[in-house]
Amino acid sequence: MTEARTDKTETRPRALEGRYYQDPGIYAAELDRIFARTWQLVGHVSQLAEPGRIITAQIGDEGIIVANHKGELRAFYNVCQHRGHTLLPHDVTDVAPRVAKSIVCPYHVWIYDLGGRLTRARGEDVGEICIPSVRLDTMAGFLFANLDPDALSLAETLPGIEAELLALAPDAAARTLTARRTHVIGANWKLAVENYNECYHCPNVHKAFTSGVVSPASYRVTPRGNIIHHTAVGQGDKAAYSLGDGSAAADDYGSFFSWPVSSIQCYPGRVLNTFRWVPLAVDRTLLIREWWFDGDQGTDPTPEQNEIIDLDWKTTVAEDFDLMEEVQRGVVSRGYQPGPLIVHPSGSADVNSENAVPHLHELLMAALDPS
């Protein structure tokens, strides 16, 4: 027997119905109406500092190429305009950018320059052909791409974020990719970003984070438009690590989540790091976790940096993997009835509330609305 809800005056927002995490039709609509129309983090200018450097990325179910073409950064689809073969393999485990003078399709050896223009088709004159371009923009050195040519600019979409990020990490544009770790989560992408954007579970799950990185009482999550801003004060002398310069700002924590699947965050000690979530299927999501340290260091973390990365990955990040997969199993259960969300009337959530979750749901519903 199903137990009926008796409180007819309940006004709290509720969690999403299970179908939003398992319906292939909803997932297909999300790929079209969300992932093909929003700005998403794809890399950093330091990866493309010299002509000839190339990186690949995934935007929803579309692959893109980002390249330095004669000193200008260009982005375009990762697909040959002849018969549709993928031009470059996308290997998320390869941290170093490719270096090449051209892009050669492995199927019929059509050759493109790094701006996406066809330069050779096996000796045939097939006319002017260019791979469709993808919009590219930067914020504090980080590269964002958008498949929608008519979308608002990155600055209009994420107002004020660059200045706030640079206040925490003034040298963000000069950082380089030092380490990357990845994991395929057996859960819908929305469960992953919901989990990231609430700290209601932090005190009982992320004990290393709340005892050795930030002060739980100071933690706030504030949704505003396409941004969810996380702030906290570091643990100071109790911190698990510190690479700061001794200034007050270097002890702060800030995270800037941008709808739908990107986040740049700065830990105390100005440890700059990023999250990218890539939907692979209705119930599978690839997490790409990256750390950005000093300019000329390359991809060899120092022992202290390795300690920071391991602590972060093995505690705060990995502690959520089983949780998200258990929730995925739960929301598709016949016994699941969406429960009330714990929200604070101020609009800013602390560790005892989850205000960002209904905000994410509002963004989702607005995007899926065909009108």
C-alpha cells in the first residue's frame, strides 16, 4: 500500500520525479536544449599558448577541436566534412596537447588547417569547405565553448564571475594544467551536479573537507542566474595544506559553478581546480577533475601538490561516487516518492540546507520548456 501524503499545506520545493533521471526522451531533449545551447568549460589558454597546439573536448554528445591557428584560438566540430569520420581521437587521459601543422582525417586523408579549412582532398578540387565553427570565449584564462551561434556572450551569461575568481586567484590566466583525474559515475548528470551544489551532506560524508579545508559554519551556497557561488573561510592553521602567500584572501574558498556542467574552484592556499561533467548516457556521467598550478611547471606535480591532489580526490571527490550511484538506483525505484528539499528562506544555503537544488531544477525546466 502506498502511504499518502497528509500535509496539504506543504510548501517546500520537492526533489525531481524519477523519470528525469532515467527517461531517454528527456535525456535526448537535454542534449539538444541544454548542452547544445550553453557555455561549457573545455580547457585553458595555457594549453594552446603556441601555434600548432590542439586540444579536444566533448560538449554533450558532440566532439569539438580547439586549436591555435597562427596565433588565433579557433574551435570547430571534430568531424570530417567528407563522410563524417571523427578527425581526432578524444582521449581524456592524455594531459598534454597535441602539436601539429594540420589535421588529417584517418578515413580518406582529407587535410584541414588548424582553422578548420580544407586544404587537400587527395588531389581533387572539391571547392571551398570549412568545418562548422564553434563559439569560443575566455574567462580568467579558462576556455568555454558554446555550440549555439545565437547564445548570449559568456560575459552576459556569467556576469561578475571573472573579477570574483581573480580576487581569489590573481594569476589564474597564467596557471597550467598539472594533473587530471577522471571517473565514470553510474548516475545521471543532474544527480552529479545536484550533489556538487549542496553541502547538506558534507558534515557526515566529507569529514576531511569540513575538518581540514574549510570551516563548516562559514560555508554558503548562493544561486544567482546561471551561477551557483560557493564560499567559505579556510581552516587557517588547522588547514590540511597551505600554498598561500599569507594574505587573508589566500585562506578563502570559492567555487563558481556555471550551468549546466562546469565549475572552477579555488581552495585555501590558492589551489585552483576545475570540475567538468560530461553526459555519456542517461545513467552515466564522466567526471573530469583538473588541477592548475604554477605557470612553467608542466605536468609533474611537486610532492606537496601530489599530497593535495590525493587528499582531494580520495576524500571529497571519491566519497561521493557510491552516494550518487545509490541515488541513481533509488530514484528509478517504484518506491521512490520525491521528498521535500531543505531550503533556507534567505536564498543562501549553509551546510544545513540545499537551496541550490531547486534552483538547478528551475534552470532545467526553463531549458526544457519548448515555448
